[in-house]
Amino acid sequence: MSISEASLQGRGLSLWRGDRCLFQNLGFELTNSQWLHVSGGNGSGKTTLLRVLAGLTMPESGDVYWDDRRISRSRFDYHRSMIYMGHLEGLKGDMNPEENLRFHYQLRDKKAGERIEIAIERLGLERCRSLPCRSLSAGQRRRAALARVLVSSATLWILDEPFANLDVKGRELVEELVSEHLEQGGMAILAAHHEMHINGGTRVPLELS
Amino acid sequence: MQTPGMLDAGWALLVRDIKLGYRRIGELANPLVFFLVVATLFPLATSPERELLMEIGPGIVWVAALLSSVLALDTLYRSDMDDGTMEQMALSPQPLAWLLLVKTVAHWLVSGLPLVILAPLVAQAFFLPAEAGPTMVASLALGTPTLSLIGSIGAALTAGLRRGGALVAMLVLPLSMPILIFGARATDLAMDGLDVTGPLNLLAAIMFLALSLGPIAAAAAIRVSLD
């Protein structure tokens, strides 16, 4: 699987929450095989920045550009090439992980069929594939959400605290998956306050204060 | 990667929502039971005289239908907002307005349609003449989808709030008044054996207006709620 050339840019991004400035005049550029490491303490605005980059939150000034086009203007193109995993897993409690994945890709990608099987196996979800998601542990739900990211053939992965609730093996797996994605030419944006050992690709640090 | 067409995506969402609706059968039955209870409260509070009940019957059925549809609104977007599915839908390469329209249709199929079917039963309790029955069902079949569509805007606006229940009612009820007026009027006219095409046409017109503009407003409101 090869990933075509693309670039993501943030130009002059600013956002306030009340009278507190989360970030001001923030800029960065990301191209193939690079990953943006968003770090900073609790409440420094990591999640908000990721939501801005995903196109969920509007910045007060500045814009995010995908292939030199504003994401607010080319929403469908951008959302086709991007997958976002936030704090909420986006899983229906009454459906099992497999049903959840299948439903998600009925809206997104017709050809995801076999990749779903592979992702379930890779994330170690075979044993709970037919259990309703509300009976899964937080870590298992996280794995199901990661399976969704893995199934997508998106160029850009935006992962907010991907390590949350995961055990040591799970963390290593995330690092491995991101590394592989970068080696294939993908891009990633990760927010985490942990150290991360991503072997493939180039790290672009971005620290929020 | 091949993005599915709007119809395929819409069908998948419709099937999912109806399936989820029936997995939570209790939540589904609440508005219906509410409808029956409210309608039966009126004869108890006023008087069981046949003339009076015939007089107020159509109005009561409509008020009960309106209140129960507002009560059902809370389940429309709440769970998708809480578990992050709405976020994912807003980020999918499908038009959000279309997805919300499908969700509203699914919601009407599991909460509005049973109400339309139950209405003749309630009408019996109010001694409504049999010839007014079809008109009442027709007016509800045209009016309740509109209530759901208008309600979906209110539900979308309050979806980001922890407790939106009372606020939704305040937003939606004033906008629903025309539907209430024409709906009750149609049944009234039918009871007197008069022509009912006027109010029914107006109900249909309002439904198409809500069908064309409602989802766009709801999508804008959901994006604000997700912000």
C-alpha cells in the first residue's frame, strides 16, 4: 500500500477559551512520513488543538490547510484522507466491536471488508468480537477504536492520547502501528504526555504551554 | 478507498438506528405510554359526557401527540453525542444534513408511526365518529413527521448540553403551533362532514418545508454543539 503525497499545514492558529489563551499564532507543517508530537501538561489545550486540526472546532483565527486547501472549504476531501480518534471511542454500547466497525465503514469505505478482519486480529479483539461494547473494559474499547483507525486507508491519523487505558503490550502495539503507517508514507498527529518510541518517520515536536 | 454513495450510507444508518431502537424497547415505549396516559387524563379531569368529549377530543389527541413527540426527542441525538458516534459521523465523507435526516426518519419510524397507529384507539375513547377516523390518521401521518423534523433542530441545538429536556420543549413547542392548529382543525371539519383538503394540504406543505430546510439547520446546530 503506497500513500500519495500530501501535506498538512497550520497557519497562524489562535484559540481562546474564555479569557485564557490556549495557543496563539501557532504554525507547523507536516508532510509524508512525519508525525507531529503535541505535548504539554493537563489543560494545555492538546485536545482542543487536535479537534481544530480534525475540523471539529473552529479556530478563532488562522486556518488549517490540507494540500494547500483550507479544510473548511474541502471538508469531504479532507475527511476522506483523515481519521480521528478522540477521547470518546465512538462505539455504540449495544453493538459489538465488529458491528461497530462494519457500520463505520458503511459510511466511509466500501472496500474495508477484509481489512476489518485483519484489524480485529491485529488488535487482539477476537475474544470479544461478539460482545456488546458496553460490557468491554476501557482498554478493550480503546483497542476497538484503534482497530477503526487501522482499517481506514487514511493518510493522516489524528490520535488523542492513544495510550489511555492501554496495557504495556497495547502501548507497544500502538507505537508499532504508527511506525508502520509512517514507513508507508503516512502522517500522524499524536497528543500524549508520555514518552513515545516511534521508530519510523520523523518527529515534529510541538509543545503547548 | 471507495466512498459509499449517499443512499448506501443512509440505508446503513437507518437499519442501525431501527435495530438499536428495538434493542432499547423500553425507551421506545415510554412516549407511547405517555401519549395514552395524557389522553386518558382529560376525561377524568373534565367530565365523561359524550358531547363534551366529542368537542374536545381532536384537540386533546393532538396535544398529547405533540407532548409525547417532544418527550421522545431527547433520545434522538443524545446517545450518539455521548458516545462519540456523532463526532465520527460529522467527520465522515457523507453530508451531515443527510445523515441527520436519516436519523430523524428512523426516529419517526420507531416513535411517531406507532403513535399514528394508536390514535384511532384513543379517538374511540373520545367518541369520535368513525367517519372522522381516516382524517385524523391522515393529519397525524402528515403532522408527526413535521414535529420530528422541527424537533430535530431543537434536539441538535441542545445536544451539547447536559440537561436539555425543558429547553427543547421551549424551543420546539412554539414552532409546532401551526401543525397543532391545522391538525386539530382537519379532524374537527371531518366530524362535521365538511371538506378537509385545506388543512391537510397546509400540513403537507409545512412537512415539505421542514423536510427541505430542517436537516440543514440541524446539521449546522450539531456542528456548533460539537465545537
